[in-house]
Amino acid sequence: MFAFAKRMFLFLAMNLAVILVLTAVSFVLERFFGIRISANAGGYAGLAVFALVYGFIGSFVSLWLSKWMAKNAYGITILSESRLMDYSSKEQLVYATVARIAKENGISVPEVGVYESADPNAFATGATKNSSLVAVSSGLLDSMSASEIEGVIGHEMAHILNGDMVTMTLLQGVINAFVIFAARVVGGIIDKAVFKNEEGSGIGYYATVFVLEIVFSVLASVILMWFSRYREYRADEGASKYMGKDKMIAALKRLQSLTERTEAYDDGNLATMKIASKSSFLSFFSSHPPLEKRIANLESKVVF
């Protein structure tokens, strides 16, 4: 929920890294082994197939590595059902809430973890509904009441039950395909016009493609962030169904007060974790809608 910005950055960075590595492999195979696997092997039709395959490879590799990356990036300690009595009452509450919602909805109980951070954060990740992870920060457990924590867990479980990670991956795969296709079309034009390479696959071509894939990926992330904001509203509504609307609204209001209090003392401290940017331009790259809009959306909903 609240740690999504860092996790999204890791997902996008891994996705882009895979695409760039595949681009480098294509260059090596074509230049040194004569294996034609890029756009030039089959015109625009060949390029379209190439872009789809490479695009979805990048997104699905990122998806399958998402839980591993999260565990290592945050240093998450996984809670064990057999040792629940060793944990604090709030840690027990987190595990029990995750397990209850999972069982009520017919999925395997996700791994449940806690990590050290003063910021009130939580997130869900994983390749499938039955191989997911829900993690909360120590700061969230310390700063929120039991009912607010239940609202947060309901939100994260809604992400899992909505299949948000898979949907995000499919969308990222389509975006990757367009990025790869456009980068190679423009790269071929520049290679012929500037570097006078009639084959269209010289060093200039690959250097241009490499740069354009980075630029186009950043620009295309606007679409991904729009979907991310949309899915936050859906997860809020899901949490209201699983845990009650009042608990989800209370959790959002608590986060709002904590964020405002922190910003009043140090505006730069939470720069990487902001839920929504105050800049109208940068808001296009925000993974979450403003908290006040999320609260207003829930208050206007009738949840059964």
C-alpha cells in the first residue's frame, strides 16, 4: 500500500534492465555470430513479433523475481505460524488477518513479513495469488491502532485477490513491446540517415536503440502509473468489503496525519515514499492518488 513507490521502482528497474540486456545480447549475436533475430530479420512483421516476445520476457522476469527482490531490498523477516506466540500482539494480528481473508477467498495464505522502517509502510507482491507476500513495517505497527492495521491488511489482500501484480505485468509487457518496436524503428532510421549504414543494424543502430529504450520506457511509465492509481482505489474498496469501510478510512486518515506531521518537520525525509506529488506534472508519475481523494472516494461508496 504505502511502500509501493520503492517496490514499483524496483519492478520497473528490473524490467528495463532485462530489456537492455536482451538488446545487448541481440547485438552480440548479430554482430559476432551472424544470427539475425531483430527487426531487420523480417521487416515490421518480424519486428512486431520480436518486440512482443522480448517485451513480455522483461515483464514476466520482473514479476517472478518481485518477491525475492522485495525480501532482499527490505530485509524482511517472515513470520512463522508455528511461532506466532513469540511475536507481538500486532504482528499476530497481521498474520491472523492475512490468513483469515485468504481462507475466506480460497487462496493459499501468503507469506507474512515484518521489516524495520520508521515509515508507516505496507505492501503486497508475488507472481500469483497463491505465492504472494504481505509485508508491513515496524513503523506502521508502532503508529497505527489494531483496527487501522486491519484496514491496511485488507487493502494489501485486495491487491492480491484482484490479481493486480499479474495485470500490471501484462500491461507492462504491452508497453515494453511498443517501446522496443518504436526504439528499433527510430534506431533504424537514424542508423541509415546519420551513420549511413544501409544494413540498419550497425553499432549506431544499437547505441540509438539502447538510449531510446530508456527514454521511451520513462515516458511510457505514465500509463503504468495511471493504472497504479486506478488500482489503489479498487484496493481501498476491496479493503472496505473485507474489513469494513470505517477501518480503511481510519487507516488512510492516520497515514495522512503522519505524513503531514513528518513533512512539517522535514519535507525531504519522505521524498521517495510520497503517495502523490504536489506538482501537477510530477503527479503523472505518481503511483498513488492523493490521500484526500482516496478518502473522499471511499466516503462516497456504498460497500456491501
